[in-house]
Amino acid sequence: AQSVAQPEDQVNVAEGNPLTVKCTYSVSGNPYLFWYVQYPNRGLQFLLKYITGDNLVKGSYGFEAEFNKSQTSFHLKKPSALVSDSALYFCAVRGFKSSASKIIFGSGTRLSIRP
Amino acid sequence: DTGVSQDPRHKITKRGQNVTFRCDPISEHNRLYWYRQTLGQGPEFLTYFQNEAQLEKSRLLSDRFSAERPKGSFSTLEIQRTEQGDSAMYLCASSPSSGGSTDTQYFGPGTRLTVL
């Protein structure tokens, strides 16, 4: 069975500092991994994905994520946080052999960037 | 590319009433998905269409829920005899079935349903 865990409900970071939002997953076979961001009363916006290749994936708004197969993790990172990065972040996973619909989302991490 | 659109954005209804939501996917996308998101949770998959064919339904989709995509373009999600537990954000997403972005789902703004 596929699952994804975001162990932190909330992450607080000062503006200008690096940020990390954690995600671990469980899936049979090779994973497809995604990060989405959700602003208040809005749908989810795609940030980045890992399918294959380089373990460090770069995405929108200066975000990147590192795939670590041995630790089954896909943490989201940004070198220098902005107040506008404050939002709800979701990690998602699907197995390589799963159907296109079988994307499982984590419960989300609220990122708060203080000025 | 105008993105995925959903209508209405907000719906307040009384318990027992029927409601219908509409989703217009990105025009060249032939896969369409419905999700439900409750407060403090990630989206949960409800159902999935490829063109007009409904290929998969979650066990979350009770008999009171029905989704259609009659011409393979827009889709509707109907909830009959609404219950207070149906209160949630209903999200629609679409993706292409060919090309480099088949695995990426693009989401609409959602319809927030409140059942009184």
C-alpha cells in the first residue's frame, strides 16, 4: 500500500533563512513524488516532481527537493525563505506501476515565514 | 492555457438537498480527477475519467455521489441528499495522457461546500 507522511504539522522559519519541509513515503517499486502548495481558499499549485534521474529536483519559486531512496524521503527545501512562501505544502506519491489516479497526498505542513 | 476552472466556488445548502458542481479542465487534457479535501487533511481521491470514460471510483464515493463527463470535456459531480459530513472542499484536477506531463495533475480552485 502506498502512503506518505509529513511529520511536521507546522514549520516556522525567519525570512532569509533556509527552510526544509519533510516528507517520507512508502510505495512498492520506484516512486513518483510530487510537491504541491496551497494558498488560503485556493486549489493546489504544482511545485515540482521526481520521476527518475537526478536526485535533486528544481521547481517553481526557487524550491527544490531531494530524493533519497535509502531513507525513502523527498524533503522540500529553499535556500532563503520569503514571507510570501507562507502556505500549506503537500507531498504526494504514486508507485511506478500504479494507475494515473493513485496519487496519495500527505496531510500537509503549514509553513510560516516571519519577517 | 486558462487553467482548470470550477463552478461554483462556494455552495451553501441545507441537509437533504442535491448539489451539482462543474469542472472545466485544461483544454488539451483528457484525464480528469475529482478529490475531496477536509480541513487539516490532504486531498482524497474520489474518481477519475479518461475522456468520457469513468475508469476508477474510490470507496469514498458513496451511492449518493455521481460524476459524469459526457463529452470528454467538462465534468459534473452531483451529491444527492447532502449530509453535514459532505461539507468539504471539492477539487478537480486534469492531466494530459501523452507527452512529458502525464504524471502531473493541475488543480482548479475548488468548490467549498457547506451543508447546514
